[in-house]
Amino acid sequence: MASSPGPIAEQLATLPLIDHHVHGCWVGDVDRVRFENALNEANTEPVAADDAPFDSQIGFAVRRWCAPVLGLPAHAAADVYWDRRERLSEDEVSRTFLPAAGVSNWIVDTGLPGVADPDTLARWSGAAAHEVIRLESIAEEAVARGGNYAAAFDEILAHRAATAVGTKSIIAYRGGFDGDLTDPEPVQVEDAARRWRDAGGRRVTDRTLLRFGLHRGLRLGKPLQLHVGLGDRDADLHRTNPLLLLDFLRGSGTTPVMLLHCYPFEREAGYLAQAFSNVYIDVGLAVNHLGARASELIARSLELAPFRKVLYSSDAFGPAELHYLGAQLWRHGLATVLQRFVDADAWALDDALRVAEMIAHGNARRVYGLTGNSTHD
Amino acid sequence: MASSPGPIAEQLATLPLIDHHVHGCWVGDVDRVRFENALNEANTEPVAADDAPFDSQIGFAVRRWCAPVLGLPAHAAADVYWDRRERLSEDEVSRTFLPAAGVSNWIVDTGLPGVADPDTLARWSGAAAHEVIRLESIAEEAVARGGNYAAAFDEILAHRAATAVGTKSIIAYRGGFDGDLTDPEPVQVEDAARRWRDAGGRRVTDRTLLRFGLHRGLRLGKPLQLHVGLGDRDADLHRTNPLLLLDFLRGSGTTPVMLLHCYPFEREAGYLAQAFSNVYIDVGLAVNHLGARASELIARSLELAPFRKVLYSSDAFGPAELHYLGAQLWRHGLATVLQRFVDADAWALDDALRVAEMIAHGNARRVYGLTGNSTHD
Amino acid sequence: MASSPGPIAEQLATLPLIDHHVHGCWVGDVDRVRFENALNEANTEPVAADDAPFDSQIGFAVRRWCAPVLGLPAHAAADVYWDRRERLSEDEVSRTFLPAAGVSNWIVDTGLPGVADPDTLARWSGAAAHEVIRLESIAEEAVARGGNYAAAFDEILAHRAATAVGTKSIIAYRGGFDGDLTDPEPVQVEDAARRWRDAGGRRVTDRTLLRFGLHRGLRLGKPLQLHVGLGDRDADLHRTNPLLLLDFLRGSGTTPVMLLHCYPFEREAGYLAQAFSNVYIDVGLAVNHLGARASELIARSLELAPFRKVLYSSDAFGPAELHYLGAQLWRHGLATVLQRFVDADAWALDDALRVAEMIAHGNARRVYGLTGNSTHD
């Protein structure tokens, strides 16, 4: 890449990554409409003519970075790209792009259905895979059991946490961060659970139970991932401003709290990473969707956040192109940013290489307690 | 311009533009105080010594880009610029700057008085001019008629819409987006209209009637422009964050909703353009006021928004310099941004040229249903 | 510095600065833990392993810019830096870094205890020092007196203002800008003062009294500094968005209101500087904490704000490195930004040099009514 040659780009090109927040890739074959829908994150309805997902930063980035992996020239036209991809089964697509990402460990949010499970991801990529449990899924299992809700929740969480490296909450999608996020009283929890059970016990939206889950996640002590910012339009984006978490974080103790995505609040998230010893950030998902602008986002994530508090993630879901693209855009984007710092003599080269390693895998390995260095542990 | 040579800058230098949100230029002669006040957007009071509008990004940009059009060297001093301009009548100024903008179609918001009407703009520029109707002006006409308010509103709207290409709401200036934006019940509308009529029926600020107008605009089906973000201090800028429109947009159907200006919420606006098939954005007005920083703003507008959802506008009002300056800053700013993408091999050159055409005129022509390609249709 | 050679960098390297918002430097010796804590602004608790303040933008900036002042190579390792620094007394550190900042006038907020007073700062730096009075300190003195609170407040303020150049409010830390900021009625003030006195009269948090102080500051007519944005986590950062000051500013008359720091709301602050003839901004504190990213922040502060409304400050507190670092990062950051404008032929070189002088000292000298040009007045 013309704008980031030299030792930093070279190191970043091969640095193994820990993708600390990702989902499975597709397992069944897909048509073009479904593929294009997967390039639009925010719209929950089928994309229309003017959404033209290939005519977007992420669409251009797929053509730039993924086309060569399929043996096409960089920037191949959308139709050419689709024609080539269509000749492969979805499994072949995944087994092509996943290993190419250079990821040693996938930390997988298993809360979304219809995609490859962690074992499959591991097998196809030749990398390790670890699970993150959705607290809202635990809630839905707990209410289905009947009896004491809190006890059921705790039992299920303990069981699943035995093999998981962390938890995740999507309270951002169930009312947002605005409002009370304290730990509710036991009697409130059982009352709310009873009401929810009586109403059918489907999708948990009750604030009391969401707060309960959040604090059970904290108490577990494993890294607690929080969806922040960019996502689909079911969430009120302004209610996912991470600054609304201030009171919650003030009482969050030492459990690592991982602020995911954060766009367009990445500077606010960086502030929190400086303000709280237990807060970490990434700009995953947005890196894929910003394409040629990803380097500027990565640069903004390196303002107030101490460098040991920044992690890499793709938040890929669906087409395995996204598991690969996240890694490529991040490698090139960070190289561009760090080279700029070094060229301006603001940073030493050694520091740049060291920070690249921290964000690529060092910080995630430490915070999630992963062991080993190989790409196949 | 040193920073953007090559084929992109060349194409952008001559690409005909559709200025999809603009006002008239001045018709009578003006003095220097009035001219300087027109360089300050946000202050509603006469500018004071420290506002020094010529010592600002827009002031420097006028000296840089407009001075050569008047036969002066680029960057001519403010006094030199004013002396030269003063020797021309305002008509001469307009007939000099308007054609120089290279605009083929002006889409004119006629809601502000005291400036040239669309016909005059068309005649002086040699371009086509189209009208956008202010929904708040319709409201003020409707209340004056007496009788059933909704019926009067509908009749006036239907009559004026016959020759207009879209509607506009300035609800941002009348309470902002915060709060209920649903369609009110007919009885509420008539009650509110009666109260307003009894109170004198001047400037519409009643929330019920503003909501009514907004939904009548939606129902019409022509592009509905919304003032968002940057404007004067009569608006509460934080209440014009476009994310506060989420609920309104979720129920907005297929009518194109055009988010205007958007600064400093251009990234939030880009999110909405991805989230809703019918949402479009521009960064007009702010481009003029950011001058040397306009390229960075344009770059931020090309993050999440699909490229078919981004339009050009100047939002010029008053001195015809602003009609020209918007075009020049946008041409050079976009060229800088796209050249950067191409130089980094993140975009192909052909894609850059194609996106430039979309934003310059393609998207506006399609969304507003304009026909023809010439600069004189 | 590789990225900003030429006449702008040369001028900026030696331009005398007025640091219009700064605190004292340390007077007693400090250990490494305390030093590292001073590199983290937001965290109010002792920094933990992952906060690693030396592995942050400010940490890298200290190693880059301060190491050479102590005779070490640029980018010296943290341990090497600390070893060298430890051999000096804190007085020696201060007497080394303060004069090196090239500051002619320090405008000192004396509201934080345990650091050098203005006279000491002046003596050690060879520069003039002026005082800014905290309105909340006046409140705490006034309540201790007993009797009529408003009268006591006025008397103390008048006495202290005789030798001070401005006032400051930290209402951002005592509830934020959200809510009523009007001038309270006298009877409300005396009631609130009585309640506060009865409760012990320690730290003022009563909204009525904070509002009273703010309006007394306005009435005094000297520049009124407001803490905005970045600070420690005791403040709710989102409640310090300067747009929440709109109503207050609409009634603020002609007293200069100085919005300090402003990160991450620097673009919103710039808007206010354009919207109100009496509003001024700086991006102090954040410049130090952004290190290699400071130039981008400085660039964003030069969007909507007229250039006569932008000032320099370091907001340094504690280690004298910060008094020096703020100046160095600002000199280099602004040079980078202005050189970029000139290289793109967007600005003339003369204008760049003129704006640099305005922000370096011209604007502060005018607004605070300082006299003289020497570095020792």
C-alpha cells in the first residue's frame, strides 16, 4: 500500500491478531441480495436501490481487499466480484478468508443464530476459538426454567462461564444506557421475572432484569463486553453514548469492562479508558464500515486511551470477507497512523512497533487470560 | 491547487453541480458592515470587533477564492477586496459569481425574504432554478385564511407543490427534534390552529402544528428537507442532533428526507443515511464556514453514508460570493479527499470519478426527479 | 520536526506565549507513582498496571519533548527518564522547564492547593504571573463569614478582583451545565447559604449558590473562565457539553466568557465562539494529553471560531514538564496545521503568521488587558 511502506507496515502485515469480539460466518449458501444486505449494518430492512451497499466505503473495501484473495484484481467491479464468489460454496469462501485474516484467537459472541459455531470457526481458520456468553441469553434460559429466577440465572451462568472467557450485554439495544443501571433488589428481580414469565418470557426487555444481568456479569469477574455506539437502527444511537455509563463504571470495581465499536463516540470511550483502570475499548465493526476512512477512526481511538486499554476486533458476522477485511483494514490503518507519528518524530519506531503488538494481541491475551503464542493453541 | 492535482481535480473543476439547497443572493447594494455580518452564520447580533469575520476560515476563503474572480490576486487583503467589490453594483457581483459557480440547477428555499427569487437567480446564472417550499410558510398562510386549518394547509400545499420540487421544515429552529414528532390528531390540529389564530397567527411555534406540517410534507412524497445542526444561535444546536429524529424516521416511509448541513453531527447523519433507505445528507453551509478545513468535513461525510445518499449544497444566502465559494471549496475539498483515497490505493480512480459525479449532480437529479443534463434546462 | 519545517515552524518556535489558564507546579519532591498519576487526568484513583501512564500519548510526548531538556536523547525510555529526573530536586525541575516554555505571562488559577503560587511561578520562569480567582473559593470564604452571604461574597470578590485578571467557575464539576443557570433571587441565595452553613459550609455544591457566583463573575466584567469538557471523572463529561450553556450565554452581555479545554466538544465550542461576540475558546489540557494527536485537535479548534476568539493554554498542574510540554506541543501542532493550510494554497503565509501571533499572545493580551511585550514585565 503506497501510503504505509516501511517497517511498521511490514510488521503489521504478519502480526497475529486476537479478534476479541466476533461472530460466526455463514454456513449455508447465500444469494447476492443477502450478501449486499450484510454490507449494511444499520438498516434492518432489505436494502433498496439507493442503499447500493457496493457503492459505500465497505463495498469499495471488499472490492479492494477481498477480490485479490479470490484471484481477482484489486478493485474488481461488484459484478465481477459476485460472479467469482458465487462459484464457491459458502464453506469454501469461509475456508479461504478465515485463515487469511492472520487471527490466532477468535473470541466469539454466540448470541446471534444461524452462523458457524466457535468450533467450526476454529477448524476452518486453523486458530483457537473462545466463547463470550450473552447475559440476555442467560436471562431467557433462566425465565424458561421457572422457580427462583436469580438462582436459575446464577446456575446457568456458572455452568456456561466454566468454558467461556467473558460475558456480553446488549442493553444498548434494550433501552440504552440512559437511566438507572444499579443492581436491583432481589425482590424486584423476582417480581420482574414473574411478570415477564407471565407475559410469555420471550425477548428480555425489562430494565430490572437487564440491570440484574449486567451486575451478575460484573460479579463474575471475567471481561464484560458492552455493545456501544454503531449498530442497527433498533437501538437509539444517542442512548448508547458511553458517557451515560459513568455512574455504572464508578461502581464497577475491577472487572474489565470492554466498550465495543464505540463509533461515533470513540473519543468519549477513550476518555473512559483513561478515567477507569478497568475500562477497555475497540473500534471494531466501524473499521469495516469506514473502509478508506478507517485509519482516521483508528487515529481518534489513540487519543486519551492508554495504549494497554485498546484492543482489536472485527465484529464480523455473516460473510467471511468481513472476518478478513477487519484484519486487513486494521493492519493498514494502524500502520498508516503509526507511520505518521514516527515520520513526524513524535513517536520512536520501537514504541510504534510495541504499541502495534499490544493492540494486535498483547492486551487481549492479558485481559482475557489467554495462554500461548502460536496461531493454533 | 498544490494538494489536489491530477485527473480527479481536473474532473471536479468543471463538473456541473446541482446545488440542492440554496437561497437567493442580495438584490440591493450593501455596505461593508452588512457584508461582514453575512460571513458570520451563528451570531444573530451585529458582529463586534472580536468577531472580525474576515479573520476566520470563511473570510480567508473569500479572499482566496473570490478575489481572483474580481481580478485581484488570490489572498488579497480584506480592505483591497472590499474596495474592489464596492465599485460593483450588487447585481454585477451576482452576475459575476453565480455563473462562475458552474451550477446547472439551483434548488431554492424561498422562505427567507429580501433576496433574489428563483427566476432572477436563473437569469443571472444561466442555470435552471427550482423551488422548495417551507412548510412553516404554508402554515402561516393557512392560519390567515380562517376556517378549517388542515383543509387550508392542504389546499395551499397542493397548489404550491405543483411547481415545487420539494418541501422544507425548520422545526430545528422552533423547539428542535427533541420530543414528540408524531402526526397529531385532526382535533388537536384544529384546536392548536384556533389558539394560534386567536394569539395573532404570526410566526408558527406551536409543536402540534409543526408536527402536522412535517407529516403533510412526508405525505406529499417529494423530498423533505430538514435543517439539521449548524445555523444561528436562535436554535439550540444540541436539540438539532439528527439522532433525535430516529423515531420520526422509523415511521417516515419512502419519502426522501434530506438532512441539511449537519455540522457538527455529520457522522451521526451519515449513520442515518445508512440506516434508512430514504435518508440523504449534505454538509452545505459548513463547507463555506470551514474554508481550509472543508476537506476534512467532506471526508467525515463519506464514512457511513452510502455514496448514493450524499448531495452537494452551498446553502448560500446573501452575497453571491457564497454561491460560488461553496462550489469551489467543495470541488477542491472533495478532490483532495478522493485523491487521498486513490493515492493510498484504497479506491480505484474510476470509482472516485464516479462518486464525484454522484455527489455533484447524479444523486440530486435522481432524487428530485430533475431532467436534462445541460446547464440551461 | 520533519513535518513542519519552514517559516511557520521557525516563527512558532520562538513566539512568546501567554498561557491563559494554568496552575502552579509542584514545590516538594515527588516519587514516581505520584509523577505517573499526574500523567493521567481523568482517573481520580491511583493508576493501576493497565493505566501505564508512560504508555500513552502524554507519556510518549514527555519522553519525546522533555527528555532533551534534561540532556537525554529524544524518546529516552521511561526508566531512563525517571532516573535522570529523580537526581534533580523538584525546584530544579521547575526552574529548568518553566523558562524553557517561552511563556511571557502565566494566568494562574489558584484554586488548587499544594503547588507553587503565582509569585514563585514568576520567579522560577522569569515571566509575569497573574491571578484568576475561583468563584467557588469566594463562596466558601463567604459562607464562613456568617451574616449576609451576598454582601460577604461581593466584598471578598471586590477585594480579590483588585489584583486579579479574571474569574473562574468549576460548575462543570458541581452538577454540570444541564439545567437552570439563571441569576437566582436574593432571598433564594440567602436561604441556600443558610442551609449550606447549617450543613457545615464545606464544598459548595448548591445549585443556587453556584448560579449566584457565576452571575457575580459576569457582573464583574473581567474574563470569566469556565471549565468545559475534559477533566477528571468526578464530572459527568456529557453534562459539560458547552452547548448546554446556550441560554446562559444568550444573557451573558459583554463579559468575555472563556471556554477552557472543551475536548471532545471543541467543535461545539467553536460554534459558540462564532455565535457570541463575547465567547472565547482554548483546547488546553487536551493538547498535552493528545500528544502526537494534538495537531488534529488544534485543527478542529480552527473551524468555526473566528481567529480572534482562540487562545493558548496548557492547564498544566503539578510536574513542570506539563507547563513546557503544552507549549511545545502547541507550537509544533499549530505549525503543522498552518503549514498544511499554506501548502494547499488555502491560506497566505502572512495570514498564517498573523493568526499564530493572535493565538500565541495577541488575543489573550487584549482580552485580559495585559500590557507590555517583554517576557519579564
